Amino acid sequence: MIIALLTDFGTQDYFVGALKGVILSINEAAKIIDITHEIEPQNIKSASFILASVYQTFPPQTIFVSVVDPGVGSARRAILVETDKYSFIAPDNGLLSFIFQTQQKFRVFELTNSQYFLPNVSQTFHGRDIFAPVAAWCSKGIDSQEFGKEVTDFVIFDDTRPKIIEENLLEAEIVHIDHFGNIVTNLKKEDVKGDFALEINGIEIAKNLSFYAEAEIGEVFTIWGSAGYLEIVANQNSASELLKTKTGEKIRLKMA
């Protein structure tokens, strides 16, 4: 059984190793895959986008443990989401918003059965004490209902899709900035009709290209990225640095 990890822990400290140690102590046959541990600290929306962009490349029955958890120790819930093919374990803080939008059928369970937690749950490391052991027990065939009751009032961001401002005018958002400085928006092809221009920080970007080499070096343009979302990029440069952007910023798209 594959357990895939996605966190903002980084790799300098012991946190990722602790998750793996807990999982293997419960199920030594588990196969653990690192998606990334370099999510920008506390950036829940970026984590949500990355998880949604990668999970369908994994084999069916994979269990995803995603921990970007600025509310750890508070009243926020821990949840397990069961779909036809996959399971997702995460804090109930919006991290699974993109998953909820890409899945038509799923069930959500609140993790409350401490029988499947570590004996002493800390207030600062639920990844180790709750999420990792639940994932391990799940990989051993424990039914989702054993972990807690089913809930329907889970947290989902209301701005994962662009908003219609007026006819042919959308308000979108930056949901992720990748390692190369490419700016990923929440715009999909079905949102856009015909020619269009973006406005970000007072700058208009009207050139949409099919691949990077079509542009001059350093030129900023838009491109449909591999995850299916519209990206603002620069040929051999960081569009984010050039435009001075950050995740969560709003963008306007006007269609001709």
C-alpha cells in the first residue's frame, strides 16, 4: 500500500522522518512516497493546488497524508476523505478544497477515535501523532468509519474558481508560484472564451503562447500549464519576481 506525503515541514528538521517512522512502526510493509515537503510555510491554498495536480498520477488505493496546518492544536478538525480510488488525510482547514471540486463522490470522516492515534498527542505535531498513524492503520485495511463519524460540514474555500464580475470579465486568483517563478492561476480553459488579456498589479498581459521558446528571453506571457491551469510565465526568468506577486493575489481576465 502506498502512502504519499505532502507537507510544509522542509527537510532540515526531524518532522518528515518522524512521520515515516510512525507509519513503518505500524505497517512495515507500507511504501512511502514524498510528493514534496517544500510547500511555503502555512500556505494551505498552494498545498491544495499541488495535491490536486498530482494525486491522479498515483495508483488506485493510494493514501495521501497532507499536513499544512497553521491551526494545529486548535478546534480545527482532522479528517479522512474516502473517494472511489483514493483516501486523503489532512486538517479540515480547506487543504482538500481542490480535491472536493474534482471528485463527484466522496465521504468525509472526522478523526476522533484515539485508539488509532499515538498514545500521547501533542498540541503541535498532529502530523506525527494523528495523521501518520491513521494513514498506517488505514493502509492495513481498517474501515474509514472506525476512525470517527461521517461529517458534511467540512471546510472548502469558496474562491477556488474564478468569479464573474460582469460579462466577459473574470476575477481570478494566484493559487501557486512554482520553483521557477511561474504564476499559477485558478483559471481553466473552460473559463475562457476566445482572445483574452490579464491584468495584474496594473500590468496588462495579452500574449498567450504555446511554449516558452516562442517568447523573447525575459518576456512575460501566459501559457496553459501541465496541470490544466493558466499560468503567467517568463522565458528563462521568474515571472513572479518580475511582477512582484504572491499567492492569494487577485487577477482580472477580460475576454475580447
